[in-house]
Amino acid sequence: MATWPVVIQGGMGVGISHWRLAREVSRLGQLGVVSGTALDQICARRLQDGDPGGHLARAFAAFPFPALAARVWNRYFRYGGKGSDQSYLRLPMQALDNPRELQELCILSNFAEVWLARQGHVSPVGINYLEKIQIPHLPSLYGSMLAGVSFVLMGAGVPLKVPGALDNFARHQPATYPLHVIGSQPDDDFTLRFDPHEYIEGSPPPLQRPHFLAIVSSSVLAATLLNKANGRVDGFIVEGPTAGGHNAPPRGRLQLSSLGEPVYGERDHVELDKMRALGQPFWLAGGCGAPDQLRHALTQGASGVQVGTAFAFCRESGLRPDYRETVLRDVLAGRARVFTDPAASPTGFPFKVLQVEGTLSQSDVYRARPRICDLGYLREAFRTSQGTVGFRCPAEPVPVYLSKGGRVEETVGKRCLCNGLIATHGYPQVRARHRIESGILTSGDAIQDLRTFLPPGADSYSASDVLATLLGTAPSTMANADGNP
């Protein structure tokens, strides 16, 4: 690639890095990235709300397989939108053998998000996935490639098999992905399979293989990916423990601070000399949303930085406006606080929770919510006594979790991140016509630094303000280095 971006906008949460934000960052010359997490749910809920603005209608009209698009539209679209007291349709939860309905929705929702982010400019657009949410990977990747995605970013796991899938999909060939199943035996076959030809109508469009950037927390993991991945790894995003969302656990025995947060030490800092020795481009992430951090990254041999929190709270992000306004008021008042919660996430990884009244960060809100697991993205797969695949989540009702072989201590303090993060984007489920799911917000440790992006006298800021602050000048359009239209 002739020119790498200096600033990569983080692919955050569920819908926080949505197409409007990614489009604006790319239009301004850096790399805009959409979040690929739970796009099937988000797309279905936007359609049930009546597709405000007609944006999905435009994307569906551009999809190369019109019969598939028509089926998804007819299944979920509600003219004028569902009633405010009505529940969203419950989709099938992801499973080893997904129904065709869900596969089609995954393909089309990923296509639509990337396609919308690419409109109105000629710069590259990326998409971010969490490796641990494995089942939707293959149809999601194919859908994003149909839309011309230029970068695929993936962390929260070891994505050894993603590069090969990208290679295959560039030729419209089938791909496989190994599902991690607890207790699996050597003879078990728990492989996910996806054949594009089962969904192609007519002659498929030519596809370009996107660049693949792995998100890592150590040089050892980066070297492993370079040596063992089944295809080309084009670079790395090196994420430290101050970044928002899920963090890698501290190395060694877990120790908690007096506040109950995991304690990170020298072993948790990536050795940048070893990253440079790998000979691949890399970007630093986690607490890098300031001009001096960008300069530091460049002097250390990085191609630039990935910035999340600063973009998460700008006007173009997908964060609910009421949450954004509350957080920025807290920032200006000096009372915004992030807690690195070792127990909140069903994954068992530390998860940064922004303390906001009325959200699942508050103990009373958490206790008042019945334990319901009906989205299931963060469930773990396990081998049943019959040799099949079962799924369990420590945030589901405790007796149900225990009946599946889980331990009661694993359920303590678990938040339903799936429902909470979708609510944070503005699509909360309505239950029994009156109870509305509460959101949960995440942020990097440097939440108080948001005040640096606020223009004098303003109570909000834009993606352009973020880039102007980071780059020290008005953003200019980056050359279209990969040739995508």
C-alpha cells in the first residue's frame, strides 16, 4: 500500500462506530471503521423502525443479489416503524448450523453498513470484528467484501484463519472457520462452513481482498500470527490496557487494586522494539487520542495510532444523544469515571465500564434487571455429553447456566453486554410493553481528555475536531492508496 493512514478510528461497541462516523473520518482522509458486532440485530431493528432516512433502502438497492435483499426487506421492514411499546422481533441466536434466514441477514447487514460508509468519498473504509464472536464471521466477511471494504480489523482472540477466508472470498470460493468448543475431543468436527455460491445470484461482482490488521496486546501474539496464519497479515494494532471495551487480562496472577480493578504491570506493556523487528506496519492504541501520543507513536516506528474514545463521543458517532450529552457534562464537571470491571463481561475478560446514572454500571439498575440471555453473542460453546455443541452464558439465569455445567461463581456480577450495548446505540428491547433495556457505556481511561476536543464555549464536538486536534491542522483527504472507488 502506497500510503497507510496515520489515524485509524476505532471500531467500537455495537453501532457506536456506525456508517456515519466511518464515512466522515474516511472523507476527511483517515481510516474510518465500522463496527461489525451484531450488525444483523442492528439492521433488523432499523428496518422494524421503518428505516428512518431511507438509508437501508439505498444500500439494499445496491446489493448485487436482489432476491436475497427482497427477502430480508420483506421479513423485517415495518412501514412507519413499530410502536414504541412493541418489542423487536427476536432473531434466532447464532448456532453451529445457522438457518438461511440468519445467514442472509448477516451478509446483507454487513454489506449495507460498509456500503453506506463508502458513499460520498473515494477513501478506504474498514470493518472491525471480535474474534471471540466466531459464528457470524464467514457470512459477515463475505458481505463486507461485496461492499468493497478495504481493511478488516480483528482482535479479542487469535484470528489465525481469517486471512485464508479473505483469500477464498476474493475468488467467491468456500471458506471454513474452526469453532472453539470447550471440552472438544480430537475426533470432533465443529467447523463453521460458508459457500458463497449458495447465495450468489447470476454472475458475482469481482472482489478485492482487503488488508487484514490484527489487534494484539503482545509482540508474541503478533509473531504467532505472522508465522501461523493461513494467509497474509498486513499489519497490527497494538492495544494497551487503557483502551476501552474488553482488555486483555494482566499477565501472571490476577491482582486487584483497592478499588477492585485489575493491576497491570511492566509485563503488560508491548515491547515496541520487537514490534519493529517484525517488519510489518503497526499502530498504537489505548490512550493515544492526543497529539503528543501520536508524535510518540511515530517516533517509535509506528505508522500512527488507533483512536476510539475521542470518536465515540463525537456528534457523528452512533451513541445515543442523551448518553453523549450526559457524559460530556460529566467530563466538563470533572466527574467522569471509568471502572475496569473484572467481572462484568460474560467472557471473563476485564471490561471498562463508564459510570453513568441510569445504566447497567449502577448496582440498582443491574439488580433490577431479570437475567435474560436472548441475543447470545458472547455465549461460550461447549461439548455436551452427547457429543454435540451446546451454548451457555454466565449472564443467563443462574439455574439454566448451572444445568449446562457452569459454576455459580462464574455468574457473579455478570452484565448482559449484548442487550446493554445495543441499547446504548439506541435500539433497546422493550419487554412486556413497558420495561426497556438499559444501556451500558464503555470508554478508555482517558475519558477526561475529551474536553480537549471541545471548541471554546461548545458542549459537543465533531469528528473533524478530533482529527484537527490530533493532526494539528485541518484534516486533508488522504490519497486513495488501494484504488477502491
